[in-house]
Amino acid sequence: HGVSAFCNAGFSLFNDQLYDESIRFNYPLHLTIAWLLITGGISYSVMINHNNLLSNKLKFINKWINPDQKVGCVNKVSINNSLVIKTTIYLLIFGAILFFINERNNVLAEHGWFGKIVVSLFNSATPRTAGFNNVVMSDLTMPTFMIILFLMWIGASPGSTGGGIKTTTFAIVCLNLFN
């Protein structure tokens, strides 16, 4: 499941995907798979840039301990990385809130409050990249289907393992419309 999630393949070992009786209410597993979906969908260049930034900050802290150590050259987040991260966060929040509002008394009724939030977040992340499911998809309301189709159309970020028109394309179109 981990490799399938990070590679945005959506293949599951269970017949009912993540809605299987044995893992339906395993929220840490759902959060872990959602995190893998998100990291696989933001692209390797974004992850490498943020890793270099973190390493640079740690080297700067370590420079006080070891003054002879050279500090790396990555000092800021690139425009692409900033656009990818911000768009991904906005789409996750937008999708999770709308999924929660539309389905709280429908497919989310069997979950507690924490479970409803986790399942909403999971179902906001998975349509953009992989296609896992942890609810009965045929029981979703029509507005939720439209949100899922919208998120599937946008997809993941450039250079990632997911498809779609890409988050940066969507963000640039939105910024142009706003301007």
C-alpha cells in the first residue's frame, strides 16, 4: 500500500480497497497513506528543494558548533515550489471541507468526529492522484462527485507521479483570472 500510495497507483491488496472491514476505521493508516499520496504528488524537485533548505538550516545551526563546516547554497524556496505547496494545501483544505459538508450525514455517518475529518482529508487527497477509496463511492452525493471530478481534473504537480492538468497550471489560471 505504501509503494502504491507514493507512486499514486491506487492499487490495494483488499477487494474493498481501504473500506475493508479490517482497516475501515484504522485512521493512522489512512493518514499515512494520505501523506504518501501528497508527497508522491508534489514532485521530487519540491521534496529535494525542501530537503536542501532543511539541511542548510541545520548546517547553519551546526556552524556555531563546528565553525569550519561550509553552509549550503540553497537559501530560499523557488517560485515553483511555493506555488506547488500553496496550491496543494488549498486544494486539500477545499476538498476536505466540501467533502465533510456534503457527506457528514451520508457516508461519514458511521465515523466519529475525528474519523469524519480523517476520511474527508483522505478523500480530498486521493482523487487528485491515486484513486484509493475508504467509503462506498456509489453512495456519495452528486455535489461530492462533482468535487471529486474537479480534483481529478487538476491532479498532481509537475514532475510527480500523478496525472491531471497539474496544480501549477490550475494556480496560474486562477491567478490570471484574479488579476
